[in-house]
Amino acid sequence: MPTISVIIPTYNSEKTIQRTIESVLNQSFTDFELIVINDGSQDLTLDIISRFNDPRIKVFSYPHAGGNVSRNRGIQAAIGEFVSFLDADDIWTPDKLAKQFQALQAETTAKVAYSWTDHIDENGDFLSSGMHITANGDVYQQLFMANFLENGSNPLIYREALIELDGFDESLNASQDWDMWLRLAQKFNFVAVPSVQILYRISANSVSSNLLRLEKSCLFVLEKAYQARPSIGKHTWSISLANFYKYLTCKALQQPFNRQKALAAAIFLWKYVINDFSRVKQIKLTLKLLLKITIITILPTTLSTVILTSMKKSKQLSHLT
């Protein structure tokens, strides 16, 4: 019986699935099964997976049902003592499973181990660093203020803990990862591996409607989490909302740029400020975001893209010198 069950839900992932699977097969920890849940892919995803000749890979195909259902199907198929999820466009460093497993063996009160994340672009090139937060034990309040696990490809979890919580909430169409991590943190201790081990791929497909859907789902998750532990207080609630709207503002200002997203960013920026008025002191960040919103709103898309890309490159060069 394998010690760890790795679960990859995939839907039309022909561009990234090979590199994702390779990052699992290249793990220094080798006692795992790799469960691929094919969620009704219509492209070459299955053909690419079939090229791998490794007995640890198990593929299950279903009609398209969404990521939450696919993750839960993976949990049902898993036989390992531990489970880790990996989105079909993300990548692990070779020591990810080994270090997280060691962390859980060393900290016997913890049921969840997590690592740090960095962001890569569609070509696999470095974009930016993640939060890189180290929190151990009861992390509920910190996790409520900001999803420092950042994505669904991060933690290693005792399978029994996932089963106890009945898996992912299949009614959510976004924010399902943060919801799961909060529910785990409500009952179990976490242990951190202070090392970048997850490379999270930033896609250029976000549109305003998806951001509004994300806002609605996250607010639902936060309200539910606050009701589960109201002792964390109203101040923590305000900080959480401010952090969340800062995240949404920045996400709305990612490429591809367009006026619709810029207008959404302006609304999110306003909510960021009013939910924690002390953030006005961070005038440099606020003005930077306002400038970006103004450039995208006023100028033609092609010109605003050239200007903002040039500004970003100049900033990157200044950090190197």
C-alpha cells in the first residue's frame, strides 16, 4: 500500500499535464500512487498521460463535473495514509513530498503540512514570490485573514482528516481550496515547511465575471468560517476583507488588460480601503494601483499593455542592479 496518494484533477490540460506529471514522478519520495481524475477532457490530455509508463499512475475518466467533484472522486479512490492534490497546470519541486512527510512525522500533533509558493507564467518562467508565511499549530486566525497556502496544489494531509470533513464542498464554484483549508484548520494543527516547493501557474484567462464570482464565493466562505469561530473578532474580519480585496484588485490588474477588469479593480480597491481604513497609510501601494487602473481605463488596450509591461520590466531591472 502506498504511503501517499497524489491526486491530479484534469480537464483539457494538454498544454501542461506532461510537465505536471513529470514533477510528481521526479519526487525524491517515491512511495506514492498517482491518481489522475480525467474530468471529461476533449483535447489530447488522455493521449499525453498514456505515454507515461509507470505502474504508480492510475487514470479514472468521468463526464465533466468540475474540480470539487474530481478531488472528491480522487479521495474515494485513494488508498494512501496521506493525500496531496496537484492542479494539472502546477509544478512541484523534487523534494516537496519528502519534506512535507518529514514535517508530519516530526510534528505528530499536526494533520496538515504545507510549503511556500512562487508564481510562474504560462511558459513556466518565474513571475513573483508568494506570501512565504510560516505558521504552525492552530493557524485558523491567520488563515482566515489570508489564504497563505495560496492554492490547491500545496498541502499534504492525512486522508482520514479529509474523510472526516466529507471532502470538498461541491456546491462552491470558486474558493473551494480556501474553504477546505479553513475547515481543516478548525479541527487540526498545521506544520510549515519554510521552503518554496509549489510553482503555481498564473493563467491569462481571468475575466471580470469570474472575479465577481470569486468575490461572491469567497465572501460566503469567510462568513461561514467566521460563524465557526466568532471569537476571532470583528477586527480580524475587517483585516481579512481588506486582504481579500487587495488580492482581487491585483488579480483584476493582471494581463490581459481591459477596461472592464480595470473598472472591477477600482471597485475592489475602494472596498480594500474602506474595510481597513488604516490601509490608507499605505499610500504608495494605493497610488500605484490607482495609476495602473487609470492607464488601463483611459488608454487603448495595446498602448496600456506596452506601458505597463515596460514599467514592470524597469522595476525588475532596478531590483537586479
